[in-house]
Amino acid sequence: MNRLVVAFLVTLALSSALASALYYRTAIEPDAFPVVDGSEAVDETAAADARPDIGFLAAAEYNTGGEPFNDAAVDSLMATLDELLARPETAEDFEREAGLHLWRYSTRLASGYLTPEQDTRVLAHLEQLATAHAEHAELFENTGFMVANLMLGKEAPNIVGNDFEDLPFELTDYRGKIVAIVFTGHWCGPCRSEYPYQRLLLEVMDEEDFALLGVNSDGELQVAKDAKVEERLDYRTWWDGHAEEATDGPIANLYNVSGWPTIYVLDENGVIRNRGARHEKLITVVKDLVAEMKRNRVEDLTLPDAKPVREREAR
């Protein structure tokens, strides 16, 4: 097909996706990211406006462009967390307030790569906080798990579960492909705003080594099934809403998810390369990783004795 025609069709589809997403985001429900206690959705932007002293800068301000953090940035993040935990208002409802601070802390850390030394320091700091706040140690242990297993450059924990037809499948089944994992639920307005972009992503990547996988937190399986059909969400999904609290399923717990949607993008080796890309940004991230994978495959064919690009650069 003529390139101009393809470009036109993609532009037309994207315009439609943007219009649909705008409807979801304004007419149905405003963005609501962290669900700190499993019931109340918090809009971080609105919270930042209402509380300009949240301590951390916006997550985008910490984006390193794929490079490691400098030590000063990591030191600043840890110091900010300490200051927030010491505030009187945090002590008034420590579990909730500290949970929100830790969520913001982890999202900032996920904006760049930690060096091994920085990784060790951050984990040691969280262990110290768990000891100092022994009654709430689990909060810090969960964040420590995220730092150790769910930051950029880490191999994503394997997911094992059943799809909507009760058939088992695993994340590792998709090795060799770029994978986007979307923690979602039809109950969640911001999740629904992703649907047009997901349809476009599947269309654009139809002939590529790419898989979009969902982890659904709807409390009723039939709701999830109906949404899949009505919204034309043609990708495989684990149903994770079978816990007493639908948002407290085993897969969401494994990934320490406290906000929907949460999105991870993995490379062909299962390594986390992006966390948090949404809407058109997700499409861009996936396209870039597919292009990188193709370049690596060409290089591996032309230089059979050479290490892959990422291995050489890591030396």
C-alpha cells in the first residue's frame, strides 16, 4: 500500500482514537490514578493542585531519557520521602498517607534506571524505614519488592493465571515479543480512556512481534467479558478480580499495583523498559522497542559472534 495512504489511514485512526479518548476522559470520569486503600481513587494532578507541598516533582521531571539517575537525584528522592513521612499529617493516617508517598516515590524511581549501587542504597533505606515504622513495615517491604523487581532494567516477574475462558497461560509464553501489560478494569474511567488507543495499537502492530496482555480487576467476570466484546478489546487477559476485594487479586498484588491503569512495556527478553506510558505515548514506546528489536536481530545475523547491543553497552 502507498506510504501516503498508510500515513493517512493511521492519522485518521489516531484522530478517531483521540476523540473517543477525550469523551471517556471528560464525559465519563476524570483521571483517577492511585487507589490507596482499595476503594478511593485519587487524581494525583488534582491532589497536587490542592496540596502543592507534596514534596516530589512531577514524575516527568525525573525522566532520564533511558539513562541512569545521577546520585544527587536519588539522594533527593530519598530525602524527600523522609521529610514527607515525618510530617504531622502523615502521622494522623500513616497507612494511607505513607502509602501515597511511597506510590509517588516508586513512580519517580521508575522514570529512570538505577545503577546497582543506587539500587542497593534505595533498598537499604527502605529496610531502615521498615524498622523505624515496624507497625507498617509491609508498606516499605512492598516498595522494596518493586525496587528490586519492577524497575526499569529488571526482568518482569512471571504472571501465571487463567484467561476469560478459564484457560491457563503465562507471561513467559510471550518471550521473543515486545509485550505491553495493562492492569485494567471496566469499572475504572481512566482505564476505559485507554480502549481506543489499545485498538489502534493492535491495528498498527498487527504484523509485528508484539503482544498486548491485560490483567483485569473487575469483580464480576461477565462484566469483563462483555466489555471485551463491546469495546472490541481483542487481546488476551488474565482475570484477577476474584479476590474478596476485586482490586486485590494475586497478580495485582504480585506487581504491587495500587492504581489503575498501570502499564508495563517489556522487551523481547521480558525486561521492563517502560512503566506508565499511556494513550499515544504507549504506541510510540511500543513502536520504538519493536524497531530496536529488529535492529538487534539484524546485527545478530550480520555479526554472529557479537554480543547483542544492550549487552555490549552494559559493559
